Amino acid sequence: MFAATSAGTTLLAAEAPPPFTVARVFTEVEVDNWLTLGLVLAAGLYLYGVHRLRLRGDHWPVLRTVFFLGPGLGGIAAVTLSGLGAYDTTLLSVHMVQHMVLSMIAPIFLALGAPVTLALRTLPVRPRKRLLAVVHSRIARIYTFPLVAFAIFVVNPFALYFTDLYRFTLEHGWAHELVHAHFIATGCVFFWPLLGLDPLPGRWPYPGRALLMLLSVPFHTVLGLTIMQSTTLFGGDWYPSLRLTWADPWADQQVAGGILWAGGEFVSVTMLAVLVAQWIRQAEREARRVDRELDRQEARQRAAETAEAEAATAPTAPGTPA
């Protein structure tokens, strides 16, 4: 990256990166880190699971695969391995784009890809039992409990940006990469129980999930406005020390807050609509199930009435008392 080295030293003015442009998103690609290996491995395992199902003649929805590989893993790659990743310690606004994608957009589509369900349908018996044990473990129950996940999702950004922790991540590459992983994990913990298709313990009914999603809408508004109105620069003197002639740290911080505000509201409202759509589909499936059960009961009742009528009208055998 331009803004930090492995030793966490600040760039000299002569080493300052060139102006950030859309073209540099595609030209400043970095694929030589641990995240590349993780993304390739995750995609390979997912595709292998789909292949196993097809060999057995089982169906796996194409849309789930598209969600998991496209906006899910692809979204992570787009903001970390491209030029966005190269400028994420140079411009706070670029970092905020990463924040939005890693903590909200990518986790949502990873959840809609249902990777746990895919694993449960393809793994051998012993690994499948181990995975089920992990999914239903006490730790998983605690962290995926909606109120706990909501608290983690809301508190973490404030703990990062309004303390010296953010400056520490700018100075140390390993901490910066750890924050990326933390964003993804936090988003998965929050969105998986709300929108995901995998079997998770303690999942709330749809009215409770919709209420929690609605409560998350103003969160990014508050955070974004707080950043825009802040009288101090995030990261202390980190951004001014880069001496960028083509970017003003104060103006960039205003843009960063606006991205968090507008982007957060858009994603939250969109996902609320997705949740409501899931709720409606689930209600329709339940109504069809009830209709089928009522039809079966009505058919059994008609059969019983028919049998009684036939028994009542059957001729009495000779010598049998009437």
C-alpha cells in the first residue's frame, strides 16, 4: 500500500501516491496477500460442494451460487485487492467504502449463498456432525443472538474511529488487515441470523427480525453525521503527514461521513425490503401448507362419510338381525 509500510512508517512527500482516480481502481491491483488465498479457497470449496450435489443429481439454486461468489466473495475482493485496497490508508473516504462493503454488502450476500447448508448436504457424516456441533454450540448461540449481534455491530465502529485504535491500524499493516477480517465477521454475525438461509439456533420470527433491521437504519446516519461534524481528524496527523497535494484531509473526511450516512441508509432500507419479501414468501408457503392439510382433512372426512353411507345402505344378509 502507499500509505504504510510493513514497519508502519509514514511516507515522505516524495513517496506520496499519485491522485486517486477510477482508472487506478483497476490498475493498482494487489493479489499477494493472505486474503487472496482465503477468497480463492472459499470459492473453490463452495464450487466443489455444488459439483458434488450435481453428481448426486441434487438441485442447488443457481442464484445462491451467484450471490456467494459475486457480491459476496467478489465484493470483498473488489475493495481489498483492487486500487481501493491500495488507497485505503491514504484516503478516509476509500476506507469508508471498504467499511460499507465488508461489514454490510458482502456479508449479506454470503448469508444468502447458504454455505453452511451446502456443507451439511455434501460433507461426510463425521465432519457434518462436527459442523452441526459448532453451529449449535453455546458460543455460536451467544454471538448469533440478534440483540448481542446488534450491539456488536453498532458499538464496533465507534470503538474503532473514536479511539486511538484507528491510528494504530493505519500504522501497522497486520492490524489493518485484521480490521478487514473483523468487519466481515461482524457483518456476518449480524446479518446471518436476520437474512441468511442457513439453519441457525435461536432465530427470531420475522416480525422481530424486521424490527431489529429497522432499528439499524438510523445507526449509520448518526455515525456518518458525527464523522462529518467532527472537529478533529480521524487518525490524528496521519493524513496531513502524507502531504497530498491533490487531497484535503478535512474535505475527504466530510466525504467519508457522507458515504457512511447515505450508503448505510440505502443498504439498510434495501435489506429491510428483502427481509419483508422473505417474510411474505414464508407466509405464503405456510398458507399453502395449511391449505394442503385442510384439503387432506376434508378428503379424509368425505371418505369417512362415504364409507358410512355405503355401510348404511348395504343390504342386510339373510338371517342377520336388522
